[in-house]
Amino acid sequence: MTSGLIADYRPGSFLLASPRRALLATGARTVVTEPDPDELSAQVTKLLVDSDAPLAVGALPFDSAGGTAPHVVLPREASWSGPLRPSRTGHPVPAGVDVVPVPAPDEYERAVATAVTRLRVGELDKVVLARALRVHTAGPVDVASLLANLAADNTAGYTYAVDLPAGAGRRTLVGATPEMLLSRTGQAVVCNPLAGSMPRHADPELDRRAAEELAASAKDLEEHRVVVDAVVEALRPFCRTLRVPAEPSLVGTSAVWHLSTRITAELADQGISSLRLACALHPTPAVCGRPFGRARDAIAELEPFDRGYYAGAIGWCDAAGDGEWVVAIRCAEIAEPIPGAGATMTLYSGAGIMPASQPNLELAETSAKFRTLLRAMGLPAIPT
């Protein structure tokens, strides 16, 4: 059954739940779409200070320069609760779906092979390539039930739903990400990049071996180091102190093992808001690559779709600058041209490509990452 804030969720609402607490925001007083990071942060802060809105919520796109603007909302109402503890519900997605992989699996492997060639000649240090599943449904998607299933299966991660701009009908981004981009409380900042992944196994012994293999993988450790170095580089201009563990730790979702590093810092200027920090950090090499410009160009060339808000950032910020932002992965965009009728769900999954990457293994990794959404949808048997 749905419970707590999920039971109160309605289409068009914003929900972000962490392992510690959950936020539900409804209505829209003002929407800010400014693409310049400094202007976006300044406008949102001024609106918050000048009004009685408790906070701002919203989504940053993967690439503001690509034509998709930030979507930050000052809601009419916001409420907090403790951690969500729902049980799984029935099937949020109607039976009889039609599924189309974009690109086809063999085409994705060819794109990975192309990226590996460029990595090996030194054009790139890392690039993240994603693929999608387009799921067409004959009836409406029960977003509240989908959120309940995601939260029940991913208690250690972040469950979210955010309303997106739509010319007609409704668009909603729904997901359960394991990755926090950053949190800011006063002058204390925490970032927790994840990079380097391995599919999990139902068999405990095979699962243990997969975790050990990931922890010892030179390819994955190097992929992780690239991301941590980039996060530290982006944070350093804003911070008085930075503390970075020497080695990553292992964290697991229901589908995947990840390498994780928890970075803590102290701001030099408390006037820098969590929204401004999110703009400075995002997108990290965990979802894009490095160098940023070349990786972004390779993604635009090799992926046959526009990411939009996939691999963007979802979060909130208050008038004092405090807030929390997560990376918009393990997600699906739900497009409903006529609310209450059929929908198209676009599921996304990506993998970090390095010089040692093998196309078949990267395909398997993206398939494993799809499981988070597929299980929540009640569709575990979709071929990917």
C-alpha cells in the first residue's frame, strides 16, 4: 500500500525522498528557467527571500547548452516527513505494453566500440553512453504506485518524481537514484560520486564475487578516480577545506554494485547556495565524461536521442542556500499527451566507457541498471 507523502502525491507534484526524510511540494507560484548558473541561482534566491515560499524545487537538464532549460519551481505548498516506508503495490503499468530499444543492442555495442577506439588514442579520458527503452502503454501509468515500488526496493537511495515542462499533456520524470550530487547545510557540503559498476546476482556467493571483482578492477577504479578528481576540481574554488578518502567504498542497490566516495567540504562563502553548487558540479564525469566538451560532443554524436533531463539533477534549495540535489539516473520519463489515456515511458540506462571497456559487458551493465525501473513497473521479463 502507498503511505505517507506518496499517498498524497498527485500528478504535477514534486517528490524527493532520501534515506532520512521525504519532501512533497505541490503547485507553482513561479517557474524559473534561466540557463546561466549565476543568474539562475541569484533569481531563485531573490524570489525565496522576497516571498514566503519555503523553498524551491526542480530539475536541471543534462546540458543547458543543448536547448533544454532548467526547470525550478517555487511551490505553493511543501511538506516533510520521515523516511518513506511503503510496501510494494500491484502493477503500476497496464498489461500489454510495447517495448522498443533505442538503439538496438547491437547498435549500442558498436557505439561503445567507437568510443573505446577514441579513448585508446587519447581523444577522451572517459565517456558515458546511454541507451533507452521506449515503453508504450494502452492506459495510464499509476505514478504513485510506481513511486511506492521504487521506494520499497531502494531504501538506501533517493526516490523522486518531478513535473517537467510540456507543450501539451503532461511529462513526469520518475526514478530511484543511488547517487547524491551534493547536500549543503550551513557551510557544510557533502558530495558522494558513484562510478564503476558491476551487476548484482541473486546467488549470494556470485554476488560476493562480483563485489570483490569490482573493488579490485583497475578499469573501474580508474573510472572512479576520474570522477572524484573532477568533483574535487569543481568544488575547490568554493571551499575552505576538502576531505577526500584515499580509497572508494562499495555500495549496492537492488541491481548493481557501485564504487563510492563520500567527499566532505566547508564552504568559504556561505552565500553560495546548494543550487549554485549543483550547477557548478553538474554534469560530473559519472554521467558525461572527461574532458567535458569532447565527451558531451561524443554523446551527442553516438546517442540517438536527446537526454533532456535524464542524467540531470533533481533537488531543492531554501532561502538560506541549504538544500540537496541528486543525479537523475535510474529513471523514466512518462509522457502523457492526454492525461488519463495511454502513455510513453522512456527508460534510460548508461555505462561509463573507458579504454579497457568491452562492448558486451557495457551492454550487460546497462541491462542490469534497467532492472530498477522494470521491477517497479511489474515488468521484469522485458528483453533488453
